[in-house]
Amino acid sequence: MPGKVIIQGVIASEVDALTSGCDALIGMDIITLGDFSITNHKGVTCMSFRLPSSHEIDYVKNLTYGITPIKHIPPGKPGSNFTPKKKKRR
């Protein structure tokens, strides 16, 4: 595994060609030993694994985990990316 992680006592099989361009297949027996995460920020999928587990990350319990707050600028004010529609005259 990347990072020179060696897990002893696991029976592994080598496959010449996995479907869909996959380079590896990791089973739940390995995933449950550490922390495994999949994100898809801006359409880029990132899979990350660390061993040993560091702490719990629960996106449901912590809805703002890893989110940088954005300052709210009212529409029509300088710095706002929203331009209000002009009212039609009658």
C-alpha cells in the first residue's frame, strides 16, 4: 500500500486487469483497520486511507466539518456576485 504500509497475515490476490481502470481493490477487512474517506470536491474524486484510525469524522453529526464560512454580502452591495433584476416600468 502507499506510504509503505504493510499489513501482515492477510491473504491477497493479484489481478492483472481490474475493470473501470481500477488499480487496486481493497476489502473491508483492511478498510476497517483505519480511516477511509471518499470525497468529490469540484468533480474530483479523492480516496484517502490512514492507519491507525485517528478520530471519528461524521459528516451528518458535524454538518459544517471542513467547511470554511463565507461572509454573506447582501445582493446589490459591492462584492456581491448577485445582480438584482431591474424592475420594469409600467
